[in-house]
Amino acid sequence: MIDGTAYPVSDSYFNTLTLTDIPLPVKPKGVTVSGTVTSYGSDSDDVTVQLIEAGHTEPAYEAIVSGNSAAYSFDTVPAGTYTLKVMKKGHAPWTEEITVGDGNVTKDVTIYLWGDVDLSGSVDIMDALTLLWYIDPSTGTSLSDHALSVADVDGTPGIDIMDALNVLWYVDPSMGMSKFPTE
Ligand SMILES: [Ca+2]
């Protein structure tokens, strides 16, 4: 017991050994990784935030938060490289690599609705047009990584005319389409 009491130690170099306030080596506790996830659609659907350590598939950390502006926080994250993965119903999952070192990490993320190719926060005819322009090389339209992540809505690999058609059908109320094939 280390409580400041003097204990007699026989046959020792010291006649008496007093243990008090001795700093013990402590394993590093890691840092905090936190931020805010901005999303669209329902304000009450779960937002799942995961930290997946490099080389692993199962998340080392997971937080389920809610709200279209949802704060998350992971404590005592050891240094390393992680994939931050954010998921919410109706939204394309978003992943990005983060490096955790000695200091706390703040990482804000915005995720977008499937089909919201112009990243406006809603899916409408402009998204279908943007996709049509992107598919047509003569328009010189490029899409950001975020836009590309929400563009492949038809459930088959590649971004093509079927994705644009799916967005057109989705925004047409008469089609009665409540979600995209990829969801
Ligand atoms: Ca849009």
C-alpha cells in the first residue's frame, strides 16, 4: 500500500522505506476525436459515426447520435490511422482517413442525400440535370468526391444514364419512388 506510512524494512539498505507520492509510469490515455456531422432529411434518424483502425474491418469506436447537426465524441483514442465512417438512412455513407497523434482531433463532416449530386441539401431536377451533364463529356462537367459518393443511385457500379433516370423518376411524384435502388 502506498499511503505515506513508514514501513520498517529489515535487512535492507535502508532501515526504513517511506513510500509517498511516487509518480508511476502511466500508459498514454489517447486523445479525443470529436466533431459535428451535418446531414439532411429527417432530423430524428440515427447518425452512426465509426472509427475503424487501419487494417481492421470492425470499428474500434462507434457513436450513434441524432439531429441534422449532430455532435460526436470519442475519448482516449490511441495514436494511429483510422477510417472515419459516417452513415445515416437516405444518405450515401461517407468515409475518410484521419490520423490521430498527440493532440485532440476535431473533424466535422457533412453527408449528403443519395442523388443530391449538386450538394444542395435536397434532391430535385437540378440533380438529374447535373448527372446528365456529367455523363456527357462534351459539357466538361466534373463532380467532387462528395458528389460522386451520392451519384451512383441505381445499384449497379458506374455512373451512367440509369443513375440520371433514377433521379428523374425519384423527383417525379407520379412515380411513387420512395428510395433509390442502391439504398
Ligand atoms: Ca440537389
